[in-house]
Amino acid sequence: MTTINFVPDDYIQQRKSSRANVLSLVLLAFLLGGIAVTFSVIKMRQAVVRSEMEQLNSRMVQAREQINRLEQVKSKGRVMMKNMKMTADLLEPVPRSVVLACLTNTMPSGVSLLEIQLQEKEVKVAFPAVSSVQSVKTDTKPTQYQAAAAKDKAPVEFRTVIQTLLEIEGIAHSDIEVASYIANLSESVLLDNVQLVQSKEQNIGGVPFRQFRLRTQLKQNLTLTKEDINSIRKKREQTG
């Protein structure tokens, strides 16, 4: 049996072409929509990155300002430390020039100084407690043994004090001059506990000398009056 198709072939081809065109348009619309969405996402990311960059620049500016302020604080701190050091030098109980004058005033003939080192450090010193200073009056006088036992049992308290140590190096013709210099320093109103650390023979230009090193310290709670300082300096000028 023969099938007769009453639809023209041109119509069928046209419908296929229309369907292909519609499908192409739909795909093109999807492609354009994807491109638009991608462009929008890129724009949003660019906006976020731009905002983060602005925040980062603002933080860098603030950090730079803080660094400048810190440098200014450090500069002011250095100036304050310098002023405090100058003030401490002016307020120190025994000026360094007076100590040097004392060391040179007491030098016997034939002694020369080579080096003087001065160092300050904090040390803890034992002091009797306030309660131990107070004593109860009794009719009987304690024996020497009882007094020594009470002294050993007396409470003490430790206080931090500044101790100024000096190391003196010099040369002399003989040990006699060294011993005389140590005796003179021991009688000084400034120094305490003068010790001979080293004494050895040296030859300078074929002439034998004694090279010595002494160690001493300034007396605790020492405060000189203006008259004492002027007297020491005047004596140094006279000997010089």
C-alpha cells in the first residue's frame, strides 16, 4: 500500500530550520546570560579588592603615623635620659672631679697614676631592725656573753644601697712609695677599705719600677659640704 504525504518538503525544511534557529537563539541567550553573570561577578570582586586595597592603604598610613610618633617618643626619651644623667651628675654627693683630686692630692713623691676605673653597683647591706634598737631598761647590767648572744639574735633588715668602687693602677719607684700611698688613701675622708690587689716589678727604659693596682670604695652615706669640696680642689691646684 502506498503512503501519500500531503505536507510539502519545503514546509518540513522550514520548520526544521525554525527549530534550529530557536535552539540557537536559546543557546545564545544562555551564553550571553553566563557572560553577564561572569562580568557581574568580576565587577563585584574588583569592588571588594578595591575596598580591601583602600583599607590596606589606610592601615599603612596609620602605621606610618604610629611609627613617626614612636620615633618622636624615642627621641624625647633620649633627651630626657640625657637631662636625667646631667641632673644626676650635678646632684651626686661626691663629684668625680673631687674624687680625682683626692687621689692626686694624696700621692707621695715618686708615684704616678696610669688608670682609674670607677664603677657604681647596687648591694644589699644588713642594718639592725628598728625593734632591735629599742632596749628595755633593767637594773642589772648584762654580761659580755649575754650582750654578744643578744647581738647575734637581734633581727636585721637588708637595704639596697649604691656602692661606688674604684680601681687604681699606677707605678712607683719602690714598695715604700706604694705603702705610703695606701696609708694616705686610708686616712682620706672619702675612701674606705683600701686594698692592694697587685704589685709587680716592671722595667721602663731600663729603670725598674713597681706597677701596682689598688681597690677601694667611697664611704657610705658620704656627703661633702661646699667648703670641703673647695678645700680639696684648692689643695689639688696647689700640688699641681
